Amino acid sequence: MSIKVVKFGGSSLADAEQFKKVRDIITADSDRRFVVPSAPGKRFSGDTKVTDMLYECYSMAKEGADIDEHFAKVIERYNLIIEGLGLDFDLSDEFNHIKWAFMHHAGRDYAASRGEYLNGLILAKYMGFDFIDPARYVKFADNGSFDSEITNELLSAELKKHEYAVIPGFYGGMPNGTIKTFSRGGSDITGSIVARAAEADIYENWTDVNGFLMADPRIVESPKEIKYITYRELRELSYMGASVLHEDAIFPVRVAGIPINIRNTNNTTAPGTMIVPHTDVYDADRVITGIAGKKGFSVITIEKAMMNAEKGFGRKVLEAIEKENLSFEHLPSGIDTMCVVLNSAEVASCREKLIERITQAVAPDSITIDDGLALVAVVGRAMVKAKGTASRVFKAVAECDINIRMIDQGSSELNIILGVDESDFEKAMRAIYGEFISA
């Protein structure tokens, strides 16, 4: 019997009707044995996510305010789900305990985690599955870092005891017994952790979209969906700001070589996007897998005659940057020129100090910092096999009268990164997409 781990996002479990869709999905395939739920999300535009409601209640409790009215709205959200599902299930004791814990300042992580916890209890009851509290098996170290190996050992042993189970997402436990949440993509991370521990054949991540898109729909009109994407491509696109799974959320399954299938709870016939370790599958007509980018970068340009003959030059520059607690994004350089791309917001507080450090370290002929740079990444595993890809990228941008301020391409030829003025960012994205993707 194969094993599928399925994670459902907040929109997929926002109300009773969505719960019914989730049950149909799970029961349609007996291999879907372990389920990771999020807290209830928005039911409609203008609605409030339960996690945000819990945060507000906890903040009020810390300030000594009466939270009865606000907490009653949380209770109502869950009771509406229970009633809508026709369940004989009373969470009064759980609600009372959570409210008591809020009043005794149990912590923001505890408060946030209760959204997933309560939704997990309801889903387990509705499905007739066992309930596993991740606080006992998803472990964090004393410094707050996730302990992946201990977690995998504990959770793997526990999952073997259950044929079907619900494991809430987003949180785990500290050595002292308190609750700790993941900082971002919490339920996605839990799903990945469970998939690794269960040695799953596939990790299905159910959400409210048909799959990943080739470009930001706020910039490019109706971008096409990505059918297959590798972990490396995913990292390149997510790093450049694409709304895809964060690397933290895929690392456990990436280590284990488990594929991820992004699916739509509201459109189960859509195949979604497959995230795989490696694949030779690609659309020869498209060449590229996706385009992503973001604004807010600055470029430090350092010029010095015979720079290439000066041993340790690059190291000294990067050490100067490190001393200001900065990390660099890219290093496009020439024989007598070295450029370092940094996040503008991080540079702002130490601009003059940074110039002073670099000047003292390498005594350049000139050094400047230029702001207003946007980066656009063109990513695709098929690019290495397609002649003239770079030429097409540059042609598309040039025909829109856009000046390229920076070019960076790795030796793997998986991506090409362009630096353009922020004012040209959206226009460059649309131009490159239009060059490779026919309407």
C-alpha cells in the first residue's frame, strides 16, 4: 500500500462546505492516509482568518482587556463548522482551556497554534481518523531552531502506529513543553515533515489555485500554469519573489526525494503542478519554466586598475560587507570592476560606513552605490538545450527600450538574471514573457 500525505490550506478548510470537499478528496483515494490541516482561512473577501482572530484575542489578554466578546467569535467559527457537518462534537473544554491559557499569558506561538489544533480535532472526528498532536513529535531545540532528525525519528515511529491520522500543521514543541510555531509557511512545512517521516510516495499540497503560474498575474495577464518544476527551479523562482513554496517548506521532502503535487481543492480535475527532484519533461515550445523578480536593490560598483592581479581583493570586499552584517545577492564583475548587489533597505542604515570599510580594505580607484535596481530572473531547465535563449531575452527587453544595468548567469545555465531600473520592472517582465509564451 502506497502512502500519500495531504495538506490542506486555510481556504480549503474555511467552513463546513469546504470540509465536505476535503473529505471527498481524501476518501477518493485510500492512499491518502495522513492529513495536515491549516486553521480556517477567509470564507469571503473581507473575512478574518482564525489565526488573526486568535492573535488579537491574545494581545488583548496580555493587556488585561476582557476578551469574552472577541473569543466568542472564534468559538462561533468552529461551532458553525461542527454544526454544518452534522457532528455530535463538543469542544467546550478545549475552548475554556485555551481562554484560560490566554489569560495566563501562554505565549503568541501557543495562541497562533490553536487554530490548527482545533481544526485538526474537528477534521479527525469528521473523517474518523486518529489525531496526533505535533507538539509531542515535531521538536525544536532550546534556541528555537527546528530539530529535523529528532523529529523524523519520533514522528516516523508514531506514524507507523496509525493507518490513518490527522496531524495539525504550523507548530511543534520546545524541550520545556511550550508550543513553538514555524515562522513562515508553517503548515506547508509540517506537511513536508510528515511526508518524510511517513516515507510517503507523494506529498499533495491542496490549496485554492490550480498550480504554480509562470509569472505574477498582477503583472502578466493570465500567465500559464507550470506542469512540472524541479526543486532547483523552484528555489530560483521563490528566491526572486515568486509566490511559491518557501525552501523551508520543501527541504524535508527534497532530502528524501519525495515529489510534491500542488492541487486545487475547488477544482479536483486539474492535475496541478508537480515539483520533482529531476525531470527530462519540458515544453520545447516554451523553453523557460517561469519568470520572477523583485525591486529594492542597490549596486556597489568598485573600480581599481589591475584588480584581477591583487590576491584576496574579493575576499576583502566581502569581509567589509559582512562586518556590516549584510549578505550579498549577486556578484557581477569584470577584470578591473567588481559589483555587489545588496538589498537597498539593509544598505540604507550603514551606507557611509560601508563605503568607508570597503575603501579602507581595498583602496579602490572609485566606489559608488546606485539604487533603484530591480532584478528579473528567467528560469528554465530547458534553457541549456535551447540555442539563442539569452539573445531572445535581451532582444525582448531592447525592443521595449529598456536599458539593462546588470546581467548575471550561472554556469548551470538554469537561469538568467537581468538588472533593470525599477521603473522598467513590470514592462521587462511582460516583454520577456511575451517573447517566450504565445497567447
